[in-house]
Amino acid sequence: MKFSLLYKIEEEQNPCDVLYNLSVDRSVGAVSGDVKRNDYFLGILGNPLTCVENILYRQQIYADLAAYPQLLDDMKLVFTRYDKIKQDWRESRSNAVPAGAGGNAEAMLEYTFASLQVTAMFPKTIISFFELIGDTIGRYEVKSEGLIAIRDYCAAMLENDSLAEIDRISSLFRYYTPEKFTFGVVTEIDDALRLASLELATVTERTEKKANAIGDILHKVLGKKKNDGDGSVEAGEDARDDAFYTLNEALAQLDNLLVHVTYDIYETFFGISREINFYDTALELMGYLEGIGLPTVMPQVMPMEADYFSAKGLYDMLIATDGREASEVIPNDFTLDDKWEGLLVRGKNNSGKTVFLRSVGTAQLFAQAGLPVCAKSAMISVRVRIFAHFSSAEEEFTLGDTAGRFEGEVKEIARIIDNLKPYSLILFNETFQTTAYSEGAVGMYEILGALPGLHTKYIFVTHLTKLFDLCSGGKVRLAQTDSESRTFKIIPING
């Protein structure tokens, strides 16, 4: 079993390349200076969830961490330490070879036992972390399914008889050398009198003190003795080597078994410390927005079939994180439901069209990441794919090869359409804006007309006024920006 703070169930990766166009990277970077953590956050954000169950799972965990800031700090500390166990384990095992260990049977046994001693330390370490993790989360009244599951799993593992047995077996080898024990090894011989299999059957701690305890053990294993005439009994060299080899193989099997079992147990929580970075960045970002007086709200996420987006008091995150006062960031109320094929927004240059488009796209991304959006309220359907086509700045189109730019845009739109899936969303920003081609509006009209048949919603901000004439009276919602008072609000024209 492996726990994750990001996924309740496995979900196919769904990458989109809209972060740059929506300037989400700039917003995050303006608030948080931790570049590595920000990159991880953006990587998760750029893979929008499509499973509502996973989105709700993240929303709950976020709510717990937002309610208990100290829990976030405690979990970061505990799980960061937990993830270091693996590195410490590897380093300890690599240093387990005794000085002078060579290829002879006795040296091999010495090496194997040294490795086993290192391996035996880690079950106890992991068990202690089960207690620590459970206690850390248990100090808070968490309500999320994910954190409750981790807490309860830790409690169950501490009562697990099999785990206790692993710890008991490991405890035999943590501090002693082979001379401390009597070993019982069961072997099988094939028809050619070759060793077919062996198994370590018993390990008994020796209480009496003997100078050559391991020699006694080896005699018992092989039953071969040599009398040198002085009354002493020693195993022959071949017999000793065979005995060392047999015991080494049995202990190596135990070592390998403990390694695999312990590794499987360890993997249960490995990687959570990295996943916490996602929530850490999100909380820092939302805390900043709330700190300057803007609202954040956990959206109600709806299945893709609802085909719905509605937000009240929706703010653009880039402007909000650009050092502006809250009064300078103007919100919009916006709804696009299943009765509309898409939305066209027209307006003058610098009238806020892009600001509005960016706010909608960012809200869609954050909603599908299981995070709050910068709005007073929001109800948002899942989109299977999210695309954005943002043309270059308008002034760039006044110079240079406008025909080449137009051709490039056509190819990019074709690429997007080739990758569409039902219930996708496309954000168009001034596509085909060059005035060198009067057919731009007609061409875009044909493209937009095909999208409803692909169950794809679109939002298109443009100054192609002819496109409005072509779409009026249909199922396209029309709006325009009002920049007279620099409010940058959209005003519905129909519906």
C-alpha cells in the first residue's frame, strides 16, 4: 500500500501547456521565492485532474492544512526526516563491508552478517516513524479522508503482529556477532549430492561463553571433525569452508528477505514530503491574496457532463500579485453554461480582455488542482483538456512578416483541434488579429462553428468586430469590455 496526498486513486497524466500564457508562473514567483518548490507546484498544476474524486480528496487535505498551519510544519519536518531513511539506509549498507573482506567463505560470512546488522536497524526505525506520524496527525482534529487514512494506518501497523515479528527477528542481529548465536540450517541435497536448497530454521542466543563458539556451531552443521592428537577437536578446512558457506547463504537469504519486506513497508509513505510542497506553495499564494484583501474560495467542482462555469467576484491573479492594492483589482461575474456554445468578448486595446481571459483560465486550472480560486464563489465543471492560444503582443503584428505569423497561427490552431477531446476548453486571445487578412473573421467563424460538435467550449477575446456580426443571434454568448473608468469589466450583450 502506498499513500499519496495528491491522488486518492491513480489517474492518467493530463499535461497542458497553458501556464505560461496565463502567467501563472509569474504569479507564483511573485509570492514565493522558493524556485524548486514553485517548479514542483507548477508541475502538478500543469497536470489538471479530471477525476472529481481526486479533486475533492485534495480539497479536503488543503482545508485541514489551512485550518491547522502548525500541522503543515509538523508534517514537513516528520516526512522530510522519513524520506532521508532511504538515503541513510543505502549509505550504511554500502559501508557495511568489513576491512579486509575478501572472497573466502569466512570473510563472506563476516560481510553478510555486517550487512544483516545494518538491515536489522531499519525495521525499528520505520516502526518508530509510524508512531511519530500517527501522533503528529492525531494532535489535530483533521477531517480529510487522506490524513485520517494515514493516521489510522499508522495505528493499525503498530498493532500488526507480522510487523512485530519482523521487528523481533531484526532485533536478534542489531548488536551482536555470529558467535553470540547458535544457528539451525535446514538443507536439501539433490541426487548428485549437491546442495539444492537451504533455509535458516532457528536462531538461538548463546548464553555460555566459549572461545570458539562458531567452531562448535560449524561442527554441528556438518558433523565433520579432525583430531590433531593433542585432544583438541577442530573442523577440517573443507568442512569449515562448507559450514561458513552454508551459514552465509542462509543469512544472506534472511538479509535479502528483510531488505525487501522493509523496503515495501517503507514505500508506504515515501515521497509525501515532496507532495507537501504543493500545499505549502498553494497556502502561501492564497495567504498572500487574502492578506491584500481579496477573497479566495474553494469552488464547487462538477462533473464534465455539467458543462458549466460560473464565478462571482472573479479576480485576475497576476494583477493581484503584481503589488497592486485590492481596490485596483476589479472582479467580474461570469457564467457560461450548457446552453451557450462559447463566449466572444470584444473591446478596445488595453481594455482588459486578456485580463478577463486569464482570470477564467487560472480559475479553471486551480479548480482542477483541488485548490481555491480567487473569487467570492465559483461552480466549475471539469475539463478533460485545456488549451490556450495567445497571440504575440499586438504591436509585434505591426511590423515584420504578418503573412508568416498568420500561417503560424493557422498551424497552431490545427494542432489544438487535432488534440481535442470531448469536454475540452480553448482560450483564444486575439487569434487572427492581424488586419492584413480580412478573411480572419470568416476563418475563425468556421473554426468556432465546428467546436460545439466536438463538445468543446471556448472563450475568445478579440477586436475582430465582423466576427460578432457573424455570431449574433446564435448560441454564442457575446460580451464587451468597459474600460471607460479603467474597471476592465465585461458587459454581456446577449443572455
